[in-house]
Amino acid sequence: MTTVVTDNCNGCRFTDCVAVCPVECFHYDDTMLYIDPDVCIDCSACIPECPVQAIYEEADLPDDQEKWIEINAEKAPDLPLITEQMDPLDGAEERKTELGF
């Protein structure tokens, strides 16, 4: 099992989760974050830190989000590692509001 970033992160890329991660498992692209399942220790420290509820334990993923298990596993290893918090994307607060948070 691992922790998975889902599509609520897309367009926001808040990085509060990265700041609490005890291992370096987060990677990023121009629109969102991803978790490398081979590095994640499944501590779940990141889950409550996400302001848009984009992170789930694999076992708790809603059925319509299960595709993100594979997306994270495929994308994370090829993307830059993020180990420190950075500013969210432009428009992140608006996206957060759209998502209902």
C-alpha cells in the first residue's frame, strides 16, 4: 500500500504535504504533485496537511480515483524531486474554492 495524490491537486500544487514528509517521495510537474510508491513509507503524515484533500491512502481511494495509483507510479520517478515547500500555483486559491475548500 502507498499514499496517492489525486486530481484535486491538479491546478493547485499546494506543498504543505512535502514539508511534513519524513522521506523524499514527492515529485512535481507544472500542474501538480505525485508520490513515488517505491519511496513512500505510508506514514500518512501528508494526508491531513493537504488543503484540498487530494491525498489518500491507497485503500481509501474513491473508486473514481483509483487510476491515480498508476499515474503516480508512472510519473513520479521521471519528475523532479521536491523536498521543500514552495509557493502554490497561480490560481490555486481559486481552484481550492472551486473544489469547495
